[in-house]
Amino acid sequence: MTTWLSRTLCRAALALMVMGCGSPALAEGPPKDPKDKVDAKPELRVDAPLPRHFLPEEKTSTGSVVVAKQRVDYRAVAGTLVVHPKGWDDVTARLADVEDKPAKPDAGDDGKSAHKPISAEASMFYVAYLKQGAPSASRPVTFLFNGGPGSPTMWLHMGAFGPRRVVITGDQHVPAAPYTLANNDSSLLDVSDLVFIDAPGTGFSRIAGQDKEKSFYGVDPDAHAFAEFITAWLGKYGRWNSPKYLFGESYGTTRSAVLIDELESRRLVDFNGVILLSQILNFHLSPDRAERDPGVDLAYELALPTFAATAWYHKKLGTDAPSDLKTLLAEVERFAVTDYALALQQGSALSEADRTRIADQLHRYTGLPVAYVRKANLRITGGDFRKALQDSADQSTGRLDTRFAGPAMDPLEKNPDYDPFSSAVGSAYVSAFNDYVRKDLKFGDDRAFFPSMPVYKTWNMEHQAPGFDAPSREGLNVMPDLASAMKHNPNLKVLLNAGYYDLATPFFQGVYEMQHLPMPDKLQANIEYRFYDSGHMVYVQDASLKALHDNVADFIRRTSH
């Protein structure tokens, strides 16, 4: 019998067993001719060990946190779960990954290895905080993740809702170590169990196998991996019947939209709520790339209120500017969607008188010189604004949090080369988490923690939105996904949180996206909005963190029953 025939019969027998039609005799295959003994392949059983790169891990510890003067005792689990890309199943993996040994131990006919690479898989790191003594059936559980893409979830973990938080004060560069970790009296453990998840390849998460980047680094593969993780975690910890929430920040809001539709419409797992912080669903609306899309002016309009808030904070507006930020923003928002929008729509047909009037008003709201505004053709990108606002002082304004500023890398640059905010707080978060996870959570002594992965430029932005036959290559927009999830589950509630000083994902852009979701108007009542005197990471400011906790905790209490 040839090796090919032996392999074919083996696979046929395995298929029959999987379908429930096999018998022991058939599973063993027909008798083998002794002369074929050398070429014969050992029988592959359906329960044979699966070739794999990773095994799940788990480290358990205990602790307590005081929230609103109430002590919460918890069990902390730092560990990993193994997930696979779309289309993977264990039987197929066994057949694909287990090969006959070649005639030469390490080479095929072409002199290269005859063994196929093992299928791609990811080991996703998480930290779960589970309240001691709480009945799991009624206790909400919230899955939290940052974005990037390419970012782990140490920011939400150590800055917002974990039981310990790194202390950040003011709008200046945080001094070097030692950093201070404090009890987080704004932890969400008072209302929900928490699961902080690192995306594949970030933090302590790892990927391996054939086509590993293609299998996990993209809009749809990433959401699939998170859906695999969440369903596996619910099964492992027996939490299928608990009230369930997603909490995504930045690109994590993009992920949330795709993920909640995957969970609701394909996996039939209803969630109680989706909590979004610093939202971006439609990348065409980003002020970072507006000049690449001539003829589409909406991004300039939606960024204007953030420009105004920033100029107001840095005292770049005239003496006639309102003393109250919210009064100013209400005025700017009206201007942005009326006079400013009408002027931009006219393009070169705009009259000189109207051009002068609009330029003067933009100067009043942004603090930028009239001559600069006119030279920019009334269209100012996020990078333009960050460089020009404090150019006379050779200062670059922050992007994630425009309250921060730092020395310009190049006085002649058009756009800042770095974000002063990220430089100001990054070391505190990275250092504090690395110390905490090893000393308190007992995880990671033998491995490196990756605080960011440079995947954005190679990230597959193609996305197959609900109702479309093929992935779109025309720019990422996941508004249809969130709308689809809300239509599949009309009880799904959404809470949008945004900071006034966020120029990466402007707050007015988030409002616009929500108000234009393709769904029945009555579902708009399911969406709530909360705004903060802070930036992208609203929790770096103590007052905003407390407000964020109170708003999210209230949302969970009202929607978990």
C-alpha cells in the first residue's frame, strides 16, 4: 500500500469517526502488507494531542480595594487563553499539522522541510478581578481593552478601573521613578467583575504559527480573536448567565462595534451594554488625515470644537471669549454645522466677503492668525493646529491630551513628530504595570511585556460590514456594525464617554457618528453621552476619573437587571 493511500484511508476513517459513523474496525483501517511497514503512518485518532504553540496559564492571588469607603475583597487571576483564527477547527488542524515523516529525517524531495508549519494561534493575556463572596449568576462582568491597534490594556488597568492606579498629577511631564501606586477608589469592582484583555501580540499576549500576522492583525481577525476569547472565558469561569458589558477605549471602540455585532448576530450572545471611551467608528472623520480626502470637509468641522477648547485652555483666545468652556463649545458647535459647513461646501465659489468673515471667526475660535487660516484655505488639520497654536514658543501641543505641550522637535516641521502627552505619562504606566504584575499578580517574571506593537501601518483595515458581500477597501467605517448589533438586540444600551481635549478622537466626532447610525430613530434613546474636562485618557485627571467611575457604575446598575 502506498503512503498516499495509507494517509487517505486514515483521513477518511477520522472523518467517519467525527460524523459518528465509525467503528473500531474501520478506524483501524484494513490490514497492512508487511512490505509497507516502513512507509506506514501511525494511526491518528480523533483525540490525538493537538500540535500547538501555547498552553493556557493561570496565576491566582487575592487582594482588596476600598471604593466609596466600602472594602471589596477580590480574587485576581492573571493568565492566558489560547484562541485561533476564523475557519480553524481542531480536527482540521490535526489533519493539516500532522504529516508523514519524509524519507530523509528533515527534508522533502526539494531538500526543504516536509513538515507544514503549525496553524496560527494566539495566547491572549488577561487579568480578571472577581469579587469574593458575590454570586456569579447576578454579578455583572465587564471586558475591557485599549486600542492602538497595537496597545495592551495597561492604560485602563492602571489608570482607570483596576484596584491599584498610578498617580498622575497636572499637565506636565511626570518625574521619573519611583512612581506611586495608590488604592483606586474609582475602581469599578464595586459594581462589576473586571477582565482586562491584551490584544494578540501586545503586552504578554503572543502569536505564532503559519501566517500569524495575517491571522490576527486586522479589523476582522482581531474582533474574531476577542470573540473567541470572551466566549472561552465565559465557559471557563461559568459566567454565561451574568450581565455582560464591553468597555473599549480609542481603537477599542472600533473593535467594540465589530465585536458586539459578532457576539450578538453570529454567536447569539446578548450583552447588556457597550461602554465607549474616546470613540472613533468612521476613520474618514479623523482630523489627522483630512487633507488626504479633498472634497470631504466634515472632519474639519467636527474637530473645530476641540480646537476651541484647547485654545481656551492655553489662553490663546481674545478677551471677548466666554469664560465658561461649555458656553464656548455650544457656540462653536453651532457655527461648525451651520456657517462653517456652508462655507466649506462652496469651495472656490465662496465669495471673498464670506471668506474673510469665516477666517475671522476661525481666528476667534482657534487663536490662530487670520493669515494662517486663510493660507490653509479655512481647512485646518489636527497636526496643523498642534504645531501652529504655540509655534511662537517653539512648543508642540499634545494630540491625545491637548492640555499638554512639549518642546518642538523641529521648529520648521509642519506636523509634530511626537505627542508630548504620551511622552509625559508613558513611562509611569509602563513601569508601574511591570512592577505590579510581577510583584502583586505573580505573573511575567520569565518574559517581556510589550507596551506597544508597531502594527498600525501593516494593520489590515479591510472590513466586511454587516449586509455587504465583500470586504471594503474604501476606508474603515464600523458604524453599520454597531447599528446592526443594536437592531439585533433592541435592548442593548450604549454609553459614550469623551474628553473635550482629545484631538485623536474629537468628542464632537463621536456625537456625530452616534447620531448618524443607520438604524431606526427610536433606538437613539438607547445611547447616552457623558463629557469630561480631560483628554483621550480622561482618567489621568482625578476629578474626571471619579466622574467616569460614577457615570459607568450608574450605567451598569441601571442596565444589569
